[in-house]
Amino acid sequence: MTVSAETWLPLGPLEDMEDGERREVTLPSGKIILLIRTEGKFHAVCADCPHQDTPLAEGSVDGTILTCPLHFWQWDIRTGEEIGLAELPLEIFELRHENGEWFVRAEK
Ligand code: FES
């Protein structure tokens, strides 16, 4: 039997984030995720570009489209799907809101 190390990790209340704001969070595993609030909704994606590891916090967000600042690959942050020039998908993470706190589904 395979036991998954994936679980729901607490992020705290995120309502202090402004619309359009991005915030990096380091998970216990050492992985860094990028939280993005846009159009009133929260999204969580891998903080590093799948192309050359550029920090995506330095990129731009237009609606649900995230653009890497280095070579301008783009993704839909709802699905991680590539748009335009991008050749690789972006890892996304599921978020859950419960009792005033946000949780991200990721490896411990
Ligand atoms: S490093 Fe992000 S597109 Fe090249």
C-alpha cells in the first residue's frame, strides 16, 4: 500500500491580501508556493517558472493569466495550462477555506 505524504497545510487567514497581490509561502517540505489573489479569488501555484526557475512573484498577473518576467511564458493560474509561448504546464495547488483559515493541499 502506498501512503501519500500529501495533506492540507494551514496558511492562516489570507483576507489581508489585496486583489492583485502575490505572496510566497515556504512549505514544511521546503517547496515554495506563490499565492495569488486576483478577481477576488485565491490561487496557489509553484513559485518558480518551469522553464528556468525564475521567481514568478516578479511576473505579472492579468486576470487569471500569470506571465513570467524572463521569457514571458504564460499560464492560466486556475488550471496551470500553458498559453501562447509556454511549453510546460505550471504546477498548481488546491486551496480550501474552512473556519476562517485557508489550507493548501501539498506534500508535508
Ligand atoms: S524562465 Fe520563465 S519563461 Fe523562461
